[in-house]
Amino acid sequence: MIVDTLAIVGTGLIGGSFSLALKKAGAVREVLGVGRNPARLTVARELGLIDRAVDWSEAGQADCILLALPVGETEAVLKQLAPHLKAGAIVTDAGSTKVNVVAAARAALGARFADFVPGHPIAGSERSGPGAARVDLYQGKKVVLTPQAGTRAEAFATVRALWEAAGAQVETLEPELHDRVFAAVSHLPHLAAFALVDELAQRADGDTFFRFAASGFRDFTRIAGSSPEMWRDITLANREALLIELDAYIAALQVLRGVVSAEDAEALLAIFSRAREARNNWAHTKP
């Protein structure tokens, strides 16, 4: 057993899957749930994701607290939690951006910032809520931790051990590099999918296009089924890095438009071939 009690703020896909995996691994004795939606907490308990629903004061007495919620809520939630944290309690998160989360934790936790271990599991689904939780969600997936200079070594080691017990492969990055990387490989693809689906939906004859859309469209736009609230917060939180990636992508699309307009078959083949090779290399090396 790694920790006796774990509290989860946000008992949906991310938090619920973390709980299921740790329970299966015998890494935790009791899981507590806290959140703004009592009905969702009831469902989480019925599904075995948590053992009890608790308030902030009891959640703060857990050995480790995971924040699995939209990144825009981080500071407000930590301010509610901070007065109740017992000595030695560890706080971590699962947010998709890290620079803003680190700043929010520093502001809200004060002297207890050393007990905060920023994290980001690279796993998920377009589905959300307690019913989406899966015991194997993190199996073989990466989790990025972004500890700071003052992060308590024991807190970092505990959080690392919990993610490894859940089946994940843990890596570390600086928050700034983390946000640059994920602006390109995660946040931008979500924006592209949302934009394409929304553009088609706004057409007067959009229903006709959706009626004939098949597997390619479904694969490309799957992530447009993700939580709008969560992706609103991620987009605004990682605004600067994301604007850079949007500009680069728009420039690439403009190049592509130019060669299509010019009917330049050779240039099209070169672009498609480079992309295919890069994609295949990535697909063959990723876990």
C-alpha cells in the first residue's frame, strides 16, 4: 500500500480511472470523493470509484489529494482545500496545462506549495463522467510530472509511485516545455476538430454533409466530443503557446492551399509523403 487514504476532487473519467487502478493494485485503502455535484458523487460511489463522499475538511485529512477538474478551477479549489490540509498531506493534479496550474497552486497554497506535485496523465477519452472511468485507462500510458525546485522529495516520490501503480510510465518536464509540447500535439488537434465540426454544423445544408460522413471524418473529429468546459479552460490557460501553434498550422494550410490551387501534383505528393513517413515513424515507436 502506497497511501492509506486518497481524496479525489472530480470523480469522472480521469479521477475515477485513477481510483479504480489504484484499488486494483492495492495501492490505497480508502478513496474519498469531493465535488460540486452530489448526484455525480452518488454515482461514483455506486460504481465503486469512491468509498465515501466527503466535504473539504475531511478531504484535507487524506494522505494524498488528486485534483481532476477543469484547469480554470484549480486556484479556487485549492483555496477551499488549503485550510484543511493535514501535516504531510500531498496534493497533485491531472490538468492538461502546467504553467498556470503551478502559478495557481503557488498562490493558493503558500507555504504548503512544497507539498504540491503538478501532473498530467497522457490518457483520456472524449467521454466524461463517472460512467466513463476504466481500470486500464493508464496502462502503458505516459504521465508527465513537473516538480518545482522546492517540491518535497517525498511528495514527488509518492505521486510517482501512485501513477506507476496505476500502470503509467512517468516522465518529467519543465512546465513551460510541457505547455509548448502539448499545445502542438494535443490542444491544437482539439481546436482543429472543434472548428471543422462547428463550421459544417453552421452550414444551411450541414445535415447533408454529416449524413455522408464516414470513418475518416469520425476518426478526425472524435475529440470534438470532449468536454467544452474543459477545453475552454485549456485553450485560455495555454493561450500563448497555442497561438504560436495555430499560426504555424494556418501557415501550413496556406501552403497546402497554394499547391492545390496551382495543381502542383509533385508538391502535394512531397507534403503527403513526408507527413505519412513521420506519422508512421511515430506510430511504430509510441508505447
